[in-house]
Amino acid sequence: MDLGESFEEVAKREIFEETGLVVENLTLIHVFSGSKYYFLNTHFKIANGDEIYSVTAVFYTTDVNGKIKVDYKESEKVQYFAMDDMPNELTDEYRCRILHKSGI
């Protein structure tokens, strides 16, 4: 998150940077934070000793435009998949956030 950015602005920018897709009309689904969502890769200690903790805002939209263009510095692959056919390699961290949206 850059200084001055809203969660929605971050989501739009990151999606475009990592996938080439432009998203609009985002609906905030949930903000994941706290000990229940404390995964090993959301807590970091930086060189000066400060510790930071990742908070994740999850949005939903069907307003997607463009053609997928993967930024391989950021992602290994990008694809759509059905809720009942999620990839096995999807981490528990991401799986719980997706399932939270669906109510499963």
C-alpha cells in the first residue's frame, strides 16, 4: 500500500500490475486481521528491527476488463477457476479467504 492509497485503490493497482486486468465496481467483502488470520507469511521483521503485520482486504467484482498478462516477477500463473474446483496447491491462507466470500 502506497501512502495515501485506499484499500480499493491498492486492489485495482495491484490487480492491474500483476495480471494486466482492469477491475471496477469493487465490493468490500471482509478485512482479514488478528490472530485468527495470523499466517507465517503475514508477519515480517525488517532490517531496523521493526515488525510489520499484513492486513488483507478482500473485494468482489464481476467488472473485469482486459486480457490476462502475467507479471512473472509477481506471480507464477493467473487463471480463473470454479469455486468447487480450486487448485490443490492453493494455500490455506488464500483458500480460507475465498471460502469466506462464498459462505462455504
